[in-house]
Amino acid sequence: MKIRFYGTGASEGVPAVFCECQYCQQIKQLGGKNYRTRTCAQVDDDILIDFSMDSFAQVLFRGLDLTKINHVLITHSHDDHLFPMGLTQIIPPMAFYDRERIFNVYGNEATVRKIQETAIWKGDKREELSHCLKLHQLTLFQEIEVGEHQVRTLPANHDKREECFIYVIRHKNKTLLYGHDSAFFSEEAWNGLKAYRFDCVVLDCTMVEETGIFEGHMGLPDNIKIRERMLKEGMAAAATKFVATHFVHSRNPVHERISPIFAKKGFITSYDGMELEF
């Protein structure tokens, strides 16, 4: 399996557009891996995880090719993970193609409702949109086939107003955990994770080196605890790749600074455009 990260920033992106903090000013000077768009990742050839308002920028500057994507897994309905207006641009006159186009979107009830409410704006285009934009409402602990992959939903510890998901994705003999947005996992989630041995684990690290600031999120101290528990209980091994992502601008996420710090704790620091194979 392989995973490519198109967006590794939290809800404001990095640097935040209105921010004058010292970190955003420094990041504007440094550029490169420090520019982080809103969260998005691709698994293998045709599965995308989350679809934000930055998808257009990711197509232009990060190599995202939405013409080859057939499935989108949405973790939850927050704006930095779901941009429904962008999804409705799959029909003419916004898009033309000489083939049958089926774009499958999977998510919780809030995600499906948000997309449906946006689609109403299309008026006489609603029927045409429904032919190519297929919505699949998921529930917790559901296992489905997505293309050639097996996907299972587990509970994220994030927004109590909706069923937020972390995803277990399997293909052949490889297993990925896509584990954000979430605070430290609930015991309910841990019970579900025990059935797997992961080759790659992607974790919310919004608070960078800190913890206890933003509800529903983690920082490196929380990530370390998850890694230690997974290793101790056999859900991970020495070869498992642990990846930190979803960084907020206000906690000094300068890539050149945090990358060696995270590496010493067993974590890969993600950046926009990074690809891993496992």
C-alpha cells in the first residue's frame, strides 16, 4: 500500500491567512514543506480521504488528480474535511468527460446530509448529479468494500454531535490506520483496533509538541502514548510506520524544527506532497 499526503494542516491551514503570529511570519519566509493546506490524503490509486476547500490548490500544486479518484472517505463533516460545493462540480458545465463517471462518497449521517443540502442548490441539475455522485452513509463499526480495499469505521474521539470516524483500510496483506481528527482513542475504539496489526498508523497531532489545548485533538505526548500501547499490545511492530499530521499554525509547526524531534520518538513528520509506501 501507499499513502500520499496532499494536506497536512489543521482547520486554518499553515500559515493562517489572517495571522500575524511569529510562527506564521517565519513560515512565510521559509516556505517549502512548511506550507500546509487543509487535510487530504490518497490511499493507493483511487481512494481519497477527506475533501476540503483546498482541493483545487492540491490539484494545481500537489499533484492530486481527481479524474482518477473513484472513492472519497470523509472522516466527519467539519469544513476543513468536507467541501460539498466542490463535490457538486463533477457535472457539466464544470466538468466534461467521455465516459461513465461514478464518484462514490462515504461518510456519516451529517456528511451525507450536508452534501444533499448543497446539491439542492443545483436545481434542475440534481438528477444529473445523482447519477454520478453516489452517497454512502456509514455507521460505526461498519465494514465495507471500497474498490479493492476493505474499510472499517471506528469511533474518533472528536465531536460528540456526530459520529466521527477513524478508518482501518486493508489491501491484501497490508493494513493502514487513518486516525484523525481525534483525541486519545476511547476504549471502544481500542477494542476495535485490537483485531489488527498495522503497517502504517496516521495520527492527529494538531497541538504539535503540546497537549490539552484543543478538545478532540492530540499532540505528540498523546501520539507517543498511542504508539506505546499499540506496540505493547501487538497492534504494531518495530517496522510499523507512525505518521504525525494535521498541525495547527499557532504551535510552531516549522518542519525543519519538529521533524528531528518527532523522529526521536518514532514518528514521521508529514508534509504536503509526502508519499509513503509500506
